Amino acid sequence: MDEENKQEEFIGRENNEDPMTMEASEEKAQEIEPILSWEVQEHVYDRGLVWYILFGLFFVVLNVYFLWGSGSRQWSAAIVTTMLAIVYFVYLNRTPEMTQCNVTTVGIEFNDRFYSYTDLYSFGISYGNNKRILQLLTNKRYMYTIEISIPDDLDPVLLRSVLIKHIPEQSFNHDFLEKISRVLKI
């Protein structure tokens, strides 16, 4: 009889029918069910023909310098620069993937990563250039500001009211590198 009970217990565990496990997973599922959810593009840059011409011209000038302007012909630097330009061009022209953003009671899930509220220092919502962006500042020392686009059909006041319960709000000023990357559209 004892052996029969052990076998049933083993089969129950194998099929995940342990009542304690099922209750814990249901509580966990309820805990991280999204309060707000939306889908956005991974990145959105509007680069025109002038940008691509300047991009190509930059790398051509760099290669001319390496081959003739530096006094010594640096073939390896020219080859590396050309390969870098090709890889960067292909990377920039890939179609941006759609990614899911979920705001839950315990944190924010974006781009297949989960940021708990304890890992976030503050948030801000910026408006400009016909775009609304949720900015998250993490507690990590070398982590950059996470920027998430807010779609037109999502009310930013509702988003703010959900987030303010968990993390403080602050206004963000773009630092020098962020301003340059926005101007260069990279």
C-alpha cells in the first residue's frame, strides 16, 4: 500500500498536480497580470536621403584619410572601417520588431526584460516631436535611461497614475550624448 501511494505521489508531481504548486502558480499569475499593456516598435528613426548620403560620405572620407591622408597606407584600418560601415548600415535598415510592454503590480516588462519597481529609481513622461515617451531611470550604476514609446491610444495620465503608486516621478533632461544621438538619429 505504501508503495502505491508513493507511485501516485510521483505521478502527481510529474504531471504538476501538486495542489500547493498549483496555488502558488495561480497567485503568481495574478500578481504579475498586466494592469496596462501595449505594443510598440523597438526603435523608430525617421532618416531621410540626406542622412544616408552624409553617413556614406563620413565613411568614404575616413577611408580616404586611412589610405592617403595619414602618410602611411593603413589598409587594415580602411578594411575594418568599410566592414563597420556595411554592418552598421545593415543593422540600421532592419525593420524594427514589435515588442510588448506590460505594466504590472510588481514591475514593468519591456523588450523581454523585467524591471521590478525596486530596481527603478524614478520615471518621467516626456512630450515632444509628436511623440510621448515613458522614461525609466534604474538603480543600476551603469544602466542608461530606458525609453518606451507611448502609443496614441494609451492615456499618459492613466499610465502616470499607475506608476506614481510604485516609483517617484521626475522630469528628465537629456544629457549631451543623448542629444547628439538624437540629432544624428543613431
